[in-house]
Amino acid sequence: MTNPNQGGYPPYGEDPQPEQPNAPGAGNEAGGSSRYPSYPNYPSYGGDGYGAPAPGAPQPNYGDQPADYSQFEVNSAASMAGANALRYHGMQLTDGFYGDGTQPHPLNDPQANGWAHRKGTGKLRIGEAIAWAFKAYGKNPALWLIIGAITAVLSVLSSISSLPFIGGLAGIASLLLWPVFAAAALQQTLVVKLKSPSAPAYGKTLGVGAVIMVMATIAATILGIITFMFAFASIDIDPAALPQQPEEIFQDEALLGTLARSFGLAFGAIMLVVLLLVPFIVFPIYYAADNNGGFGTAFGQGMKAGARNYLPTLGLAIFGGLLNLVAGAPAFLTIAGVLGTVIGGLLSVVLMTLAAPIGLLMVAHAYRQVSGGPVPYDTAQ
């Protein structure tokens, strides 16, 4: 019989038996009452309330978050029928507290889900997120190759300057599909085998993504204007000595070198500032896609999670950026004339097909860690 709390709680209303792994007196838990408190409050887990803070773990203050896991009713018909954790997709899977690194999440049921699940500690471990992303891709390659191919084709189309109309449509399509892809990554954290992605919080996720894009565009524009003003001011050239015709600039190698250095430094400064701001915008869309609180909560808790784990999140962003850089290398080689347009485009699609899902999956796993939700891991671990 499938039990979403396998490894956690006994059927409601029954006394735990000594042979149950978490029953008081079983030898692996400290004392505790032999009778659990009445529903909807969850029982003591090893003598301490399951929703109580884990020793030494940072604790959030969600405000509007529930203080229990009342949605995980162990006697539900779905549980009796052997359904897996996908039935909880779209429900709030956090309770406002973090685990201690070993504490099972209430939906833990490796037999039904394929993954085992710990309660997130609120702290991001980059290595775990990256390793799990590759493992999850390998366990469910058909779905992620399709999602990767769609992402790659839209990315290549949106970058073709000679087709501005097609590029604009591809950009809009990417924005509209992103909530579905993020939700699919979250579903992959619940079960090993996933066939049909669903996005129960699509509108909220789309709204959060759109606001983040607008904020990022405004910030990049302001930074660009300020930085390029400094770049112009730093150029030690008499304006009167500048060529009168634009084409003459390209014939003056010394002038071109000066301009390239100044604007190269300006562009590098913009990229550095943008990179330093990335940790604040990584998690809000996943809070929204997971239906973890309202619109404001998704922003607030997502930004707080990124700030609380600033350096690890920055490291995760850098790793994702390196993946994208490798995947985008054929496009740069095409622009430089090293590769033909067709070959460069095909190579870009292949590499992005492989790389894009890794980024989605590793951030989904990181989100589970920092939010205190169900963190998946292989039962072989």
C-alpha cells in the first residue's frame, strides 16, 4: 500500500508499533507519546513536533504559511490506491520550518515515487543540486530532450537578427512556456518517472516571470547608460580630432583599439553587476510555480532565500552561465565566420538541448533545499 508518509507517520488514529522505523521504542527515535494528537495537527516526530524548528537550522517567518501538513492525510483514498507524490503538485509543500538534513518529508515514499525525500534545511548545497540534475535527466531523458529541444530552437530563432518578427514571436513563446518547464522540473523532484508536465500555478508564475523580466530590463538599461557614460568620459580623445565620417573610424586602428577597450570594460562592468544581482531573482519563479504562497510571498521569500544563500546561489548561477556559454559557443563562432550558419545553428540546438534542462533541474532541486520542501535523493544514497 502506498503511504505518502512512509518512513514517517503511522496511519492516523493507530498506535505506532515497535517494528515501525519511527515508532517510539523502535530503537532509532527518542521517546514520545504513543498516541498522536488529533488531526489536523501532525504528530510528534521523534518526540519533537514535526513542524518544530530543527536544532541549529535557520527558520523563516512566512506569515501566511500553514503550521502543519494537513494535506497529507494518510488515510486518503489516493494513498490507499497507491498514488505517488504527483497528486501533491500544486499544493504548498512547506510549513514555514526547515529540516535538519536527515528528517524525512511527510510525502516521503521511495517505493511509490522513485526518489526518497528529506525536508529541506534552508541551506543550498550546490554539489547536490548539480549531481541530482544530471541524474534526473538520465532517469527521464525523453521528456527532457523534448523540453531541451524546444528551448534550444526558440533560443536560436530569437537570436536571428535578420528575422526580427520570427525572433520576437520566439521570445514571446519562450516566456509563455517557461512556467510549464519550471513546473515540470518541480514535478521531476517529486517522482522519477514523469510523462505529462502540468502547471497549476501558470498565471502566477507567468506574472512573476514577466515582472522579473521588466525589472531586469530596466536595471540593465539604467546600468548600461551609466556605465557607457563613464566609458565615454574615460576616452582620452579630442572630439575635434574624431573622423567626420563613420566609415573613417573603422580605418583608424588606434582609435578602434581605444574604443574597444573602453566599451569592453563598460560591458564587462555591466555583466558583473548583473551577475551579482542574479541570486535575488533565481528562486521567485519557482516559489510561484510551486504555488508556495501568494504573488507577493513568491517574490519576498524567493529573494530572501537567494539573499540567505547568496554565495552558493551565485555559484549555481555561474555554473549555469558556463553551461550556457558552452552551448552558445557555436553561435559566437558563426558570428566570427569560423562556422557556417547552418552548421553553427545545428550545433547550437544540439548543445542547448543537452544543457537547458540541466539548468531547470538544478535550480528546482536548489529551490527544494532553500524553501524547506521535499528534497529528492536517490534511494541508493
